[in-house]
Amino acid sequence: MIRVSRFFPTAPIGAYLVALAVGVALPLLVFVAYLMMELEANEREILANETAEDAQLIARSIDRELQDMATTLRLLVTSPELERRDLRAFHNRTQNSLRSNSLYVILVDAAGQQQLNTRLPFGTPLGKVSNMPALESVLSRRVTEASNVFFGTTSGKHVFNISMPLPREVSASGAAMIITQNAEDLQKLISTEGLSEGWTVAIVDGSGHVVTSLGAHALSSGTAFPADTLKLMTGFKGTIEDVDGELKQMYGYAQITGWTWKAVVWGPIDAAQASILTTWRQLISGGAVFLAVGMLIAWLVGRQLRIPIRQIAEMAERIGKGEIVSPVETKIREANQVAIALSNASFDRSQAEDRIHLILHELVHRTKNILTLVQAMMRQLARKDTTMEEFQKAIGNRLQGLGKSIEALAKEQWAGVSIRRVVEIHMSTFAEVADRVELQGADFILKAEAVQNLGLILHELATNSVKYGALSVPQGKVRIAWKDVLDEAGSEPNLRLVWEKRDGPPVHEPARTGFGTTIIKRHAAAAFSGQVDVDFRSEGLCWILTAPRSSFERGEGTESLKDIVI
């Protein structure tokens, strides 16, 4: 495997940081140059799409306005005043309702004679409408249509109409209702905001005339839009380019859905591209400055990093010699954290040997205790008149019980085991009778010595009960209970632990005592500094141990192997 590091020379950290700055900035500048070359190829397509989208947005805005006007007409033709032929009331209500929207309603008959016009007071003499072709088309096709732009005689301005034939039940002779608006009022819907400088927007009607226009080269209402350009605007929307003139022009157009009008957006291509190209040129020049500044900053940072690195290196050398060092303070937070960690490590190293000695001492002490207990069992059993097989069996059984206690303590790192858990562990040895053992008492943690000693006692009591006592018969039961009591002086809390057999075979006090009796009496009393009472009742053995609670419970300050290791 090739090692990349061999290709790098040994150099100060500042040199590597400068190289890093160049390595980051240089590819960026190359990539920007590549983008500039791609920009010329892609920008024209992007501009065409944006121009077509702008035209479509304007077309939608005009379409909503025309649809709103058509909706207003549909509501007006169903007005009750019109059904009653109360034209004055219809005129007044409509004039008040539409004044704020700059919309005006005209009611005409089939000949084009105006019956009312909300531009004028009711009763004013009226002539025929100015755009008869549009009216004739509406009456013949009986559909709602938008007219081409025309000069309104009454308004004195260029206007356009939305015309709707009246229902037969309202006018059998074929009248129509017209809602009219000044063409210049549509300019509020065709804002050039967002377009490049020099671009223009226009709404062109079905005859190719400008309804309204806004922008750098706005056309007057009624002006004919260039026919050659208009012929090229086919389809629902799109773009065309005019590259024959002095300025290269781009036209975006969109058909206004449901109407014969178009929205057109056009302007010089260079004007739309100038801002983007200028931005990229600035980016290149800024990139060069960035490269130079980045190299300078990298060199300064490298110089600043050398100081704490050297200080930390000196700390590490002193720690290697076994010294305890205090942390150095630098301008770099991470370096300070490393210095603190090294300082703590020097203290930890100093304390590690002491901690190891403490652990070894504790392990030796507890091992001696276990061996002493095993020796005591062996001496007691050896004094009895037993065969080697009986001796091995007795030792094996008791060592098994002791092993369960040690195993439980080891799992808890000799921090102690709960009294209920100790009882359950030793009763599990006799699984076939474990369900006949009743436990009563509040759980608490036994200290290590109490776990071992109580385990021996419980194992001995259980073994005796299974062989000769209540657990030797199917109906027999054992109750193990513990509770707090006060000593005779009423000052020190004691714990009373009771082993009580019930429903077993008749009990008789043994003629001679064995090692088991020694454990449950003498060893129990000595181990817990308490008093043992054994009552051989006819209904079953009752064994009671009363001892200071402190002999059982692990205190808050008691140290375990886990505490020492931590």
C-alpha cells in the first residue's frame, strides 16, 4: 500500500496551512472559470424560460381580471331590478357598486342602442355603442366575449368591453349587457417590477393592437403591434428572438386562457445578461483577493499555533519523566483542553500506583476472610466422626453455598447484595421446594461480610429443612421474615431475622449437635454480634437471630472494590 505521507515534506505548520488555503481557493477559482464558460451556453436558455414564465404570469393576472368582469356580468343579468325592468334602480345600484373598481355597465338592444350607461347619469341621452362588430359577434354566437381595444366615444379614451347576451326570458328581442373598462386601468396588473432595465410589457388583443403597455418602450393603447413579430408567436406560450436589429431582442409571450388576447414581454438580451456577467466577473476578482487574504491568514494562524504546540510538547516530556505538571494557558481553547487533560493525566498517573496498592490490599484482605471461613468449616467437620465421603460431601455442599454468595458479590463488585436476593439465591439451590418459601420484610442492601455469613446460615437451614424438616414433606412450608426492633435500652436499632417452619413432620431437639448446629447458632451469633434463639416447636423449628442492623446493612460510607476502582 502506497503511503501518501511520504510525498509530503517536513515543514512548519504554517506552510501546510498556506498550502491548505491555496488548495481550497484555487479549485474554487478554476470552477468559477468553468462556470463562466458554461454560462454563455446556458444563460440564453434560462433567460428564454424566465421570459416565457413572466409572460404567463402576466397573462394569468389579466385572465383573472377578465374572468372577474365576466362573473360580475353573470350576477348583474340576474338582478331583480332588471327582471322588473326598473332600469333606474338597476342603474343606481350598479353605478354605486362598481364605481370603486372603475368598471361601467352598458345595456344595449340588438341594434346597438344604449339603454343605460353607468358612466353617465340615468336619463342622459345615449347613442349607439362604438364597437358594433363586437356586439354583433356576441349576439350571434350568444357567448361572453372580450372585445378588441377601441376608442370609446363616451369615455374619450381607449377601452375594452366584456359583453354577454341577456337571457331570452329577460330580453326576447336579443339585448346584451356590456361591462367596460379603460385600457389604461389594466396597467396595475402588468407591473415591470422584477424585469431587467429596458424591458417592456404589453397586452395585445385579437386584432394585433396594444390594449395597454408599460415599460421602457411602452406602446400606446390602440397601436398595432409589429405584425411580423406577432406571426411568430404561435402556441400557448414561448419565446422568439429578433437578432436583426441593432439590439438583440427577446420576446416572451403567453396566450390568455379562454380569450383572444396575448401577454408579451420583450427587451434587449444584453440588458438581462449584464447583471449576471458582472456578478461573475466580480466573483473572479473577489476570488483572487480571497486567495491572497486566505494565504495571509493561514500563515498568521500557523504562527499562532506553533506556540501552544511547543508548550504542550514540553508538558508531555515532563509527564514522561514522571513529574506532575500544571496546565499551560494559551489563546486556543482546544489547546487549553489538551493541556488540562495532560495535567490531569499526570495527577492520575501519580495516583494510579496508590490505587493499585489499595485494590491489591483489599483483595488480599477479602481473600483471607474467605479462606479463614473455609478453614473453620474444615476444622469443624474434621472433628466429627465422619467418613471421607461424608466429609467431602459436607465440605462440597457448604462451599457451593459460599460460592453462590461470592458469585453474587462479584457481580456487584463487592458493593453488597439485597437481603431478598441473597435468600432467593440460596433457596434456588432447592428449586423443587422454592415455591414453598415465603419472604416477608422490607428489602435493603447487605454488606459483603453479611452476604457470606448469612448465605452459610441460610444454606444450612435450608439443607436441614429439606432433609428432616418442613420442606421434606409436600405440605410443609417455611417463612423467612425480618423486621426492625429496638434493643433492650431502646436506643440502637436491631434486626430480627426469623426462620419458621410450618406443617412439617414432628420436631424433636437433637441429642447431639453437629457442624450445622454450630453454624446456625455459634457462627450466626458471632458473625453478626447478636443473639440466636432456636425453638424446637412441635409444629416446626423456629430459628431467630437478633443483631444490630449495622451488622447487616451496608452503610453509606462503606467502600467497595467498585468505589476503589472508580
